[in-house]
Amino acid sequence: MTLDELKLYCNGEFQNVERILSELDALYGAGKGEYTLAEQAAIATFVVNAYSGIENVLKQMLLYDKLDIGDSPGWHEKVLRKAGEIGILPPELFQMLTRYLAFRNYFIYSYVFNIKWEEMKPLVEGIRDVHGQIRSEATEYLQTI
């Protein structure tokens, strides 16, 4: 993959995340008190999809830099750790993304009715900001390579 191809790939992933966030905005309203189980499942899915798009960007950037992330069971954590080590993720953003990864893992291996709304709500409310931060950090990093 060339640098131009990487930039196009990242831009495409960020556009996909924007689309997911638009769908999330249409469903989630900060003032709404109660959500059905189906609505909570959809909201959780949108959050996990947005995180996955962010993770895809980081993974491709690391692969471009020829950093081994492998396909081991822990590769998701390795992506975040290596992205932090090489300066793509500042420590605060790294910490936020680890919370999204933990939620992703819980979501995949749990029944949706076990997800506690009170624990998911801060992630829902923060995902747009996290997306903006990672897009800014990735753009800045791509300009340096």
C-alpha cells in the first residue's frame, strides 16, 4: 500500500464512521430517558461499529509502518498499545479507546440484555468526540510519514 492509498483508505474509514455516527444521532437523544432493548442493541452496535472503524484505521497505519500486530487473540490490544508507543495516540486518547475496546469485547461475548445502560451511556455520549480526536491525530501522523 502506498501512502496515498493509505490516506484514501483512512479517509474512507472515517467517512464510514461518520455515517454510523449520523445513524446513532438519529436514534440517540441525550434528553430521552428510556430506550427499549432493541434501541439499546442498535445504539451499542453503532458504538461498536464506530470503534471498529477507528481500529481499522490504526491497524492499517501500523501495517503501513511495517509494525507487526499479528493475528493473535490479543491483536486488538496490541493495535492500541503500538499506536500509543509510536505517537499516533496520546495517552488520554489511548485510555479512552481502551474503554471502547473493553465495551466491544463485552458486547461481542455477552447478551445485549446484560449490557447496563448506565455503563454504556458515557461511551455513547463520547464517541463523536473520540472520532474527532482520532481523525485529527491520524491526519497529523499521516502528514509526518
